[in-house]
Amino acid sequence: MNETQSLLDKKSSSKGGGALWLIIVIGIGIAIYFAGSYHFVNTRGGIKVYPKSNFTFEDTYVDMQSMSFRELRYHKDVLWVMANNGDLEYVPGGETLIKVVRAGYSLMETVNEFDNEYNISSSIQEAGRITKEKYDELDDKYDITDKVDQAKDYVKDISNQFNKWLKDQ
């Protein structure tokens, strides 16, 4: 009787385990479906969900809050779907883009031409290179990095002393 009960326990636990695996597989399948079928866009107005034009894992999650105007050209599908849903106000430079669309111009052509005409992308890269060069020159001359580290340590020590004082009060 003991052996029979043991076999029954094993069979019933394996059935439960199979159901758990089925639920996990179904959950993964649903996640894959949504990731391939929808854009999840973080905007000032919260997370917005838009259907993708075709099944792909590109631009599943896009953070419009931290995106610059020049990066829009790399997210054309998201830009189009947001424009078609009247949500350009959540896009960097959105108010200007709304005026461009209302005037009858192509949204993506305008973004690309603006970047190309004013060399925004290359100008930002060049400014970053020059800034790094100047910082390195100043660091070599005045040892800025060590002074910044010393200042951080000093502020941290003062903060710890203050927190200790607050606890003692």
C-alpha cells in the first residue's frame, strides 16, 4: 500500500509540474507576441502602446523622454505611428513637427533634412570630442580629476557627520 501511494503521489506531482510548464510556455508566448506586435513608448504622458506595422522586435520599448531630436531618424516606425495617432506632442520637437505635418511636408524627410542641413549629429559629436580634449588638457595642467575626487570625499564625510549628528539629536 505504501508503494502504491508513493507512485500516486509522483504521478499527481508530475501532472502539476506539467501544468506549471504549460503556463510558463504560454506566458512566454504571450510576451513574445506583445514584444513583436506593439511599441511601448515612455512619454511625458506615461507609457503609450501602439501597434507595430509588422512583427518585429525592433523598437519594442522606446523612451521618448530621454531621446534627442536627432535620434528620431532611428525610430521611424515609432514616429509614424505616433504621428498617425496624434501624439507628436510627446516627441522631441513635437510642436514644430506638428506644424510641419499640417503644412503638408513629409515628417521623416523633414527630420532627416534638418539634421543633414545643420549637421546636428556631427556637430554634437565634434563638440563632445573638443570638450574631452579640453578637459584632458585642464586635467593634465591642474589635476582636476584628483581635486574632484577629493571634493566628493569631503562632501561625503560632511554628509556622514551631519547624518550622525541628526541621529544623535
